[in-house]
Amino acid sequence: MTDAPRGVSAARGGAATETPILVMVGAPGAGKGTQTVRLAERLGLPSVSTGELFRTALRDGTALGEHVRPYLETGRLVPDDVTIEVIASRLAEPDAARGVILDGFPRTRAQAEALDHLARRLGFRVTAALYVQVELDELVRRLSGRRVCTGGGNHIYHVDQRPSRAEGICDIDGSALEVRLDDRPDTIRQRLERQLPPMYDVIDHYTGTGVLRSIRGDRPVDEVTEELLRSIAARASAA
Ligand code: AMP
């Protein structure tokens, strides 16, 4: 049982032929990844994380993986043309036909504009951009303790705030947990300094198109999820 009948069908608003895209916006460590997984389950929509797609490609040793390796290792953004191509192929997959939740894309104004074009071309529409807002100091604290599952399911832990039951092992699928290459302390601040200005451009973009919703992310995970679901429903009924 999901919340999809209300949240998703209503998200189509007056344009029944357009498939909804929900965009998650937030700094690294804001909890976007965690919330995306929860929303995907509640709404019955696939979540698409560009970071996860890149990390999977890297683990699988594909050509894409080798191409993006230097960017992931240093926390730099992968070039827009590569990233947009990855999203375009993902949106063309059958499970995206009822809508998707995007996590980590778009991250620049150019990507946001490219997504609008791509969406129009493929019969989608960005119906809500959900900005999960967290202060800088809290972001640094969260990022330095983050551990991610190597099993490919985007299961995320924190050494203090959300530890796994057995140290270093994922509760959900038993895979090993690891510190992401770009969560090493020396790259965290660099990563934030690089990624925040373009994120603010993305926020401006969606403020301009009228779909931005801001949600305070410095609260318990469940509260943030409920607030996001309310926001999606409100956005949908206003569409
Ligand atoms: P994330 O898991 O979203 O933090 O992404 C991890 C890494 O993947 C980032 O540090 C970038 O190197 C790359 N990446 C993910 N999404 C994008 C994007 N939209 N544009 C460019 N690079 C991205």
C-alpha cells in the first residue's frame, strides 16, 4: 500500500499526459538520499540517484565507471553532458513510465534547464523540487560519520546517528559498509564549497518555475518524510 493514488495521480494535475518528476534538492549530507528511498517506497515510484548510478558503474568496471572515476574520487561534478546522457537513458526505462524521484540531479542550472528540455521531449514534467535544508556545520558533522552499503541499494548509515546493528555490515542486505571516497574529511569541505553555489542556482531555477518547496531537514527522519509527503500533495493539488 503506497500513497501514490493521492500524491502521484494528483501530481499530474491538469496535464494528464505528463509524467511527474520529483526533484530532491539539498547539500551533500542533508538526508536527501535517505528521504528519496522513503518517498520512493511510500509513493511507489523508482528513485534515481546519479551518484548511485555512477558508483555502480565504477564498481562494475564499465566504461562509464572508468570515465567518472576521477570525478568521484575528488568530489568534483561529472561533466554535464555525461550526467544528462545517464539521466536520459534512465528516464527511457519502463519503470519510469509512472514517474521518478531524482536524487542528486540536477545539480547545476544548466542541468536543471537540460532536464526541463528532456522532460518536455519525453513527456515528463518537473512537478515539485523538494529542498531539504540543513545548516553547514550540521552537514559537515553528518558527512564525516556517513557509511554506505556496497550492495548497490543506497542503504545509508551514520556512526552516531544511525549505526548499523553489526559494525561495518548493512542491516538490510548484509553487504559491507564503506566510507565513500568523497566522504573523507579533507574532501568534505572542498566538496561543499564547490557544490553549494550551483545548488543555489538550481533553487533559483525552481523558484522561477514555481515548483520549489523548502523543508527543514534538521529534524527526525520520520518528520521530514511526512513533511515532504504533505508538500508533494499540496503541490499536486495546487497544480
Ligand atoms: P552523490 O551520491 O549525489 O553525492 O554523488 C556522488 C558523486 O557523483 C558527486 O560527488 C559527483 O562526482 C557525481 N555526481 C552525482 N550526481 C551528479 C550530477 N548531477 N552532476 C555531476 N556529477 C554528479
